[in-house]
Amino acid sequence: MERLRHLITASLRQPPNRRLHSEIHVLADEISSFFGERRLFARYLGVIKRIGVTKARTIFSEVKQSGAREPHKLFFWKCRQNGRKAGPKRRPAKDGDGAERTVKS
């Protein structure tokens, strides 16, 4: 019985991934693995960098508990809602030479 327990625990133990350098990388790996989208690791990494690790962990736990049909879409929607700032993004108008235009009234 003890030998069986040893074999099971040894097979469940995985060597650490040497490519995961920081907490952000580890979280992105965990999220992409949970959603079954390992090839989209960079997308999850970018989202986590944008909104922060603590918000990403909070959103991920909410999504896991929600029981949604498409949890990856819910994750990105919630991240988008948290990342928005008040007001639209606007840049000043520029001429072709790169100088800002003055608008005459």
C-alpha cells in the first residue's frame, strides 16, 4: 500500500517549468491551462500585465465559481470592464508634419 501511495505521489509531482520567471507568468500559465488554451499564453500574460496580478486572480476565481458555458470569454469581458477608464480616449488632431493643429472657431 505504501509503495502504491509513493508511485501515485511521484507521478502527480511535475517538475517546475523553467520558463515561468515571475508571478505573472505563473498566473498566466495557470489561467491558460485551466481554459485549455495553452497557445494563447501571451494574450493572458498581456491582460494580467495590464490589470495587475491581484485583480486578475480575483477575476479568475469569480470565473471559476460562475460555472459559465464559456469561461474564457467571461474572463476577458470582466478584465475589459476593470481596465476601462472614464471617458473616451482622444488624441489631439495633428497636421501631416506632426505638429498639432489649431482649430479656429
